[in-house]
Amino acid sequence: MSGQRAEHDDRPRCNWAIKNAHERLYHDTEWGVPERDSRALWEMLMLEGFQAGISWSVILSKRDNFRAAFAGFDPRVVAAFDDSDIARLLGDAGIVRSRAKIAATIRGAQIYNAMQDAGEDFAAFCWAFVDGTPIQGEGMHTQTDLSQAISKELKRRGVKFVGPTIVYAWMQAIGMVNDHAPACFRRSEVAGLG
């Protein structure tokens, strides 16, 4: 598997992905790959929200714990979380224990479900912003006019922790924009997946 090989190879990578094997594996196998599954897109948006004020490396290292704590990020299950679930999550040292972020994830699940129930597929909603085609980035940004527009629309719908910087990081993660560095070996591979 290329991710396991990544720990020992010297292929050129994005600068952020050279710190540790965990980040290299994520970079080499997931980051920037176009994601078209609605539930997976929603999961990543919620994880990016948890990342606010924290390094992505922390969230990545806790991702399996988040998945266990949030029922595999099944929006139907998460939307029904109650005060006892919030208390359970606040006591879970394996995740980021922020009441506001936990509440935002529960509300985000409710919004996701309302969209699906109304016949609005979350993946179609997301990818409509780029007409279904990933943008080939021309340099790393913290936000763009497009991330601002997506942020504004998500906020209008009631989603929290979706400022334009968080949204741009999400766009990079889910492959809506290919921001692999020009010299990174993954740039051309990911571009071919669009």
C-alpha cells in the first residue's frame, strides 16, 4: 500500500505532510481526492469544524475516536443525540470536548437530514459550487471568494463552525480544490481523478 511505503520513500510532498507518518499517509491517500459521498462529505465538514483553533494533526490522530463517539458520523443517529449523549461526549477524552462543537455537529446532522428529506442531496449541493469539477489550485490560500460563498450559504442554513477558512480547508480535503504543491507527487495523480 502506498501509504505504508510513504514512511520510507523520499517522493516530494506538500510541506505540511512531512512531519509524521500519520500525516503522510493521509496526504498520500486521502487529501485532495474528490469525495462524492454525501455522508463522507458531511463527516469531513464536521471534523473540520472541530479543528477550529486546533491543528489538523490533532483531529487526524483522533479521527477513529470521533467516528466511534459519533456513531460513524451517521447523520440519522447523530441528529437524535440528546443531553445524555452530550454528557457522554463531554466525558470522552478521545475527542475534542467542546460543548459548542458537539452541539454544532448534532445540529449539522439535523440540517443534513432535512436537506436529504427534502430531496436535496448533500453531495450535489456541495459539488454544484464548482459545477462538479475540481478546481486545480494555483497556490495555497486560507480562504477564497468561493469558500466565502459556501460559508455564507452553510451559515444561512444554520450550520456552525463553517467560516470561510474552515470551508476552504474542507474544500482542499474533499478534493473540491487540488492544492497539492506543484512539486508534490500527488498533484498530477489527484488532478487525474477529477
